[in-house]
Amino acid sequence: MDFTTETVNGVTVVTLQGETLDASNAKALKTDLVPVLAPGAKLVFDMKGVRFVDSSGLGALLSCLRQVHSSGGDLKLCEMGKAVRALFELVRMHRIFEIYNSRDEALRSYSAGA
């Protein structure tokens, strides 16, 4: 799965490009994201284009979260579609990840926590 990055007020926004995050691309995504998961990184994953996530995709996102948290950073998710949000709630991942409705809300959450 491809992605683009941009920095907004010290926060790196990673916009996932593609409709599915599954076994076919989860491992490659984790590998490609390594440079972005720098120690102390403040990240927002914008998932507006993602329509389907399977267990491998969930595992890749969890792996990124663990890696960022272990180095003192944070990772938040935003712009999830209804189906993906329902999956996160079904498997209780919404208790592990901070999920925001909009990118602006996710970015503001970093300012509020400062």
C-alpha cells in the first residue's frame, strides 16, 4: 500500500493510498513506514481512502503503534469510513488507538496535549 506524508506543525500526516489494508500489502506497508516511525514521532494516519482492513492490516497498524509508543512518540488515526470504524469497534481496537473523525481534530489533539 502506498502512502504520502506531509508535516503540519511538527506532526507527520501519513495518508494511506489504497482501498484495502490486508494480507497482500500489510507487510510491505510496515517496511515502507520504518523511516516515518522515528523516535518521538507525532503521527496521524489519515485513512479516508481505506475501505477494508483485515487482521493482517490491523496487525500492521498495531505494530506501528507499538514501535512509535516504545520510542516516546504517538500515533493517531482519522477519517475512517463506517465499515472500517465498525471493525475497529468490533475487535475493540478503538480502545487502543485514538481515533478522530477529521484530520483537523487529530492534529488539534496534539496541540491540546502539549
